[in-house]
Amino acid sequence: MDLADSLRRMETTETVEERCRKVEEKADQLFAAGVAWTTFFKELLGPEGLVRQLFPTPEELTRFEQTATHRKVQEMLAGLRRVQEGRAAKTEAVSVITLRIPKSLHDALAEEAHALKTSINRLCISKLAQLIDARLVPPLRQFERRGEITVQDRGERSQTSDGLPERE
């Protein structure tokens, strides 16, 4: 039996409460061990983390986000980040992203960061570490050669004019 089969079987046999209990146990264990916040995130909320294993569909993930367990995990993550002052695990590579955002959004982030007595970088990391409802993310739009705008399906990757996948 592969992982997908065992996850499907788990969906039908374990309640949301039972799966939340597993997440809380792992979160408590990691928090008590004082792991780096990046390790905590990766083990629980990352793409291959426990939450994604136990709540594999978008609907189940949305349901998990509405639980007290989700709030507790987010508070623990914030606590680790606060204590560790943003330090990442030595084994976790650091990536840099560049975002093109309207000046008004940048100004709003700067004001929010100032009010929270933090940096824009730390504020953005906090915001990015949150799960988001897919309904709040607009689909990728692509211009066709004739100037028409098409909406790309979420399952497809957009391509540049030379046929290569577009950079994300």
C-alpha cells in the first residue's frame, strides 16, 4: 500500500478531531524540543508536512484552518519565531524572492510593520507562513498573441513565447 492509499484510508477512518490530535501531539513535541521555527514549519505546515499528509485535499485543509489546533500551531510558530529572532535552521536553505507590488500595498505593509515594531521582511514572512483559502487567490492570466486575455487553469503552468515554463 502506498502513501496515497494510506492517506485515503485515513480520510475515511479518522475524524478531523483525531487528526487534529495527531497534529497537536507533533507540534507539542517539536515545540518542547525547541526546534528552529523553520523546522517546526517544515515538519507541520510545509508541503510534505504532517498537516498536508493528514488533510490532503483543499477542502480538508480549509476545514483544518478553522480549528483550534490550527490556531495553536500558528501561535507556537509565532512564539518560536519571536524567541529565535528570525533565525532559520542551519540545515534550511534561504531563498530570496522579489515581488512587484503596488506602492500603496508597500506603504500599507510598512505602516503595519512599524505599528507592530517589526521589519517588513518579518511581517511578510508571518503573512506568507499562513495558509490561505484558494478562493482568495486570483488565477493566473495570460495574454494570447491576438491580445485576448485567457485565464489559466490552476493545474497548468504558463509558458513563455519560447515554450518554456514561466518563472514563478
